[in-house]
Amino acid sequence: SIILGIESSCDDTSAAIIRGNEILSNIAANQEIHNLYGGVVPELASRAHQQNIIPVVQQSLTKANIQQNDIDAVGFTRGPGLLGSLLVGTSFAKSLAMSLNVPLIEVNHLQAHILAHFIADANPVPPKFPFLCLTVSGGHTMIVLVKDYFDMQIIGKTTDDAAGEAFDKIGKIFGLDYPAGPIIDRMAKEGDPTSFEFSKPKMQNYDYSFSGIKTSVLYFIQKEIRKNPEFISENIHGLCASVQKSIVDILMQKLIKAATELNITEVAIAGGVSANSALRQAMQETGQKLGWNIYIPKFEYTTDNAAMIAMVAKLKFERGEFADLSTSAAARYDLVSDFEEGKVN
Ligand code: ATP
Ligand code: FE
């Protein structure tokens, strides 16, 4: 099958073509405009999606070297995300599926981050069920027990900020551009991760909290700046390395606890923050030490992309799970609401 995937949940307009499990093209238009505002401005995002969507889809076809009429189905991100952004992709996907007279397939963005692991070139071998997937992105942080493609259970999650949000907000305190995650990652490479110590949360079960570290960084910076106005610029590399280490330590600690207690050795990471080099390294080291088989998706399948949407659409296509044209964008859309209602913690 040849399937077009469309992603427009936040600030990236993306389109991808998948044939079988193989990605033929994965095109994204990033909206640089938000960098100026220190965060995504929803109104500007939806307008940019509207401008980008047709060229991006066109380019995905050209790059894959296929015609519109070769498409067997259209998959799109139904949610979760910014409503105005989702509406653009949803409306476009509906119109295209209708005009080509092919099935329309709705995709949950978070399932897609996780199922990106099954794209042919995401991993040397795909994970085996059941596996644990630390799903870390700009809006979500959770440990998911993946029992089958569409049988997932959230066993722990953040009670406040997401890990990506923590990177971005702390980066803002340091005066870095949005999104700060990748910038902190880059700066940290030249810094000592033991330069500064920030408080770690004491959370129950497999849950996370990231608002504490953000506040602790803020107070620390305010105090130091009063003594030395140049404190940030003089210490930026050490600050970035220390913050990154704290966040990665917090993430890994609960993941190790879950894997050990559930006796699972298939362990994956997914979502935008899984692009982080310190997290990837911690996964390698921990995997080695504890005998895990680890799954770290190829870089381009970590942050928002349409390849992962096309992957889920392909799995649903095989199952004949099609949407009807009355489907609508869903800003809130639970990872597990599709299937085992009531089995979620
Ligand atoms: P969600 O998937 O929860 O709806 P989202 O789609 O906005 O949220 P993603 O695109 O999956 O999130 O991830 C974006 C987040 O990943 C941002 O917070 C960004 O700072 C962070 N991020 C990206 N690359 C890195 C990196 N190398 N190190 C740390 N964080 C990173
Ligand atoms: Fe995402």
C-alpha cells in the first residue's frame, strides 16, 4: 500500500509517503516565526499551516516519485495538539481523501510518536511486544507499556510540566530562543554536567514532576545574577550541561524502576526529547548495564514528523480502521481512549 500521512498538530507542517513500512518521503516546513515570540503562537501557527500544506504535500509526492492517484489512503493527525493547527491538516486530509475516493484514517499523535519505531529504517530491528516506551515530548512525558500496536497502557506520567517544556522554559530563563531543548543539548556538549546541582522531585510510583527543577533553576539564577550580572553568559555551558543531566537523571530513574519491577527488557524512547544526546547516551549505558534491548528512533522520527503519522495510518489501513468524513480535529485525544477504556491507571 502507498499512504500519505499529514501532521499539523503544532508548528510543523509535514507530509510523508509510506510504502509498506518504508518511508519514501518525509517533508516538513518548520515555522520559524515562533522563535521571535519565545513559544508557539497558535493563530500564527494555523495560518502558516494553511500556507504550507499544499506545497508540502506536493513536495512529498514529488520526492517519493508518485502521483496523487497512486495514493491508497490518507492518514492525518486528529489530535492531541493546537485546535487551529489540527483543523488545517484535518480539513485538507478530508478533502483530499474525498476527491481521490480513498479511505481517510485518523491518527493519534502520541501513538504515532511511539509507533514510529516500526518504520523500516527507524531501528535495526523493531521492538518486541511487550515493551516499555518512555514517551517524552513538548507536551507529554509518560512511561507507556506497549502490549501491541494499539494496546497501550500509561503506567506513569508527569503531574505538571512535560520534559520538553522543562527544557524550553529553563532555556527561556537562560535567555535562549524557542525551542530551547536542542540549543541546551548543543551547549551542554562543552559544559561540565556536575557544575551545578538542582533539586530532584520525590514522586510516587512511576510519575514525574518537572516544575520543581524549573523553579529551583529560576531562584538560583536570580540569586547569582544579583551578585554577578554576567553569571549566565559566563556559565552557560555548565548550566546547560547540569540542567540536561538533572532532567535525564529524573527520566531514567523512573524508567529503570518500571523496567525492573515489571521485568521488561525491551525498552524504547520516543518523542521530541528522545532526540536529546544525553538521554540517548543514558539509554545506551543503562541498556548495557541492565541487559536491555534498547530502541532509540532515528533522529528524524523523534520530533514531529509525518512519517510516524503515515506509519500508524498504514497499520490502521491493514485493519480496515477508517474514519468517516464527519470526523473532526480533537485538541484533547487520549492515547488509550481508542481501545481499552478503563484499563488505564
Ligand atoms: P506533543 O508530542 O506532546 O504533542 P510536541 O509535538 O510539541 O508535543 P515534539 O515535537 O515531539 O513535541 O517535541 C518537541 C520538544 O522536544 C520541544 O520541547 C523541544 O525543546 C524538545 N527537543 C527537541 N530536540 C531536543 C533535544 N535535542 N534535547 C532536548 N529537547 C529537545
Ligand atoms: Fe509531538
